Amino acid sequence: MLSRLFLRYLGIDYSGAATARTGLTGIRVYQTTPGHSPIEIRPPSGHWSRDALAAWLAYTLADGAPTLVGIDHGLSFPSNYFQHHGLEKNWRSFLADFHTHWPTDQANTTVRELRPNNLRTGEPRWRRQPEKRCAAKSVFHFDVPGSVATSTHAGLPWIHQLTRQLPAVHYWPFDGWAPTKGKSVLTEAYPALCSKLYPQECRTPDQHDAYSLARWFEELDQKCQLANLFQPALAPEEREIANHEGWILGVE
């Protein structure tokens, strides 16, 4: 137990559909603790909305228990985006600027209605380093199977809120590549890296993705292998780019 980095593990499968207050079957949350199987966390309403999930995360992480949170949408954009729009290569500045142009955390706002003529857009061919390594789709590749574009554009304003509500949380890798033991960590995750390790049983695909992330994190921490994921093998110039582009936990 003393060798563990965390005491709680959360896997979140996200959705950018509808509005911030719409309960969505596509948002699933699984939680586990050392030595236990993941359990699904559901709100009283039955299905999470994005604003309810953000409020629950803020409340849960405020208790101080070291927690690893993996969420399956992009936490930043490719370098091309920063260059094209003349933005400072600073993650928190990026979040604030993005929120100005994509206020998808407002009650009746959808990603789809903000897309036309938006001043902060990108090209589907623009991909971040980790997306190239694991063949993941671009955060600008909308309207195709397996797309994370809508969920990313819907989720980033909530990440912006969490950074202000929970400044003590380590937002990896933007706050550094080696989180301090005892701190909670929020990171981008990619369920395809681990979902095939476990039988799906009676879970829906969205449930299984969240379940797999939580279980994978706990098992790696139990084996003292989780710390390795926070130190991917990157050349100095790759790491410098990833400081503002971000990284996907587990991608090598």
C-alpha cells in the first residue's frame, strides 16, 4: 500500500452531445480503490450531464484523497492551432482563450451551433504528437466514427473551470511530468489502450471504456508500474512541444 501513488482511480468516458445540462447515456464514470473492482458512479438523475459531472469532480477531488482521473477527450490542441491563431504556448492561457470562443459550458449552448464561422478552429489534418503515435483522430475531426472533436470542444471549458476551482490538482503533463506523490492528478486517457484487456461482459461500450480505465490504473499502481506512464520516452524537442500540446497517458 505504501508504494501506491493513488488511493482512488476514476475512469471517465465523455460525451459532447446536446447541452451542458442534458443527461447523457454516453457519459460514464467508474471508480475503484486499491484491491477492489471498479463500480459505476451514477447521479440521482440516472445519467450524467457535463455540468453535474464537473460539480461532482470538484466536490470529490476536494476531499484530498490522492486520485488519478483519466478522461477521454483532448486536453489541448496541436501546435498548428497555436501558431495559426498567434497564441502563447501556455496551456492555461489556451484554456481561457478557448473558453471565450467556445462557451460550451453555458446552459443552452451546443458545440454544433458554435462551429459555423468560429474564430478558433483547426484543420482535421492537424494532429498532436500522441495522436500520431497511437493513430487517434484529430481533435478537429468532427462527424466521423470514433471522433473526439465534439467531446473535446464540449469538455475543455469544464477543464478550465476545474483548474480554477482545484488549483492543487496536478494537470498532467502541463504542471510537470512527474506528479508529486500525495496529489490528485487529472490526465487525458485513451480507452483503446486498455479496453481489450478485460471482457466487456454486460457493459455498454461507453461503460466498458470507463471501467477499463479505472481498472487499468489500479492494476498498474498495484504493480508499481503506473509511475512509468508519466515518463514517456520523448526527445527533448518532443517534450517541449508536449508541454503545451499535452500527452495521452500510456502512449509511448
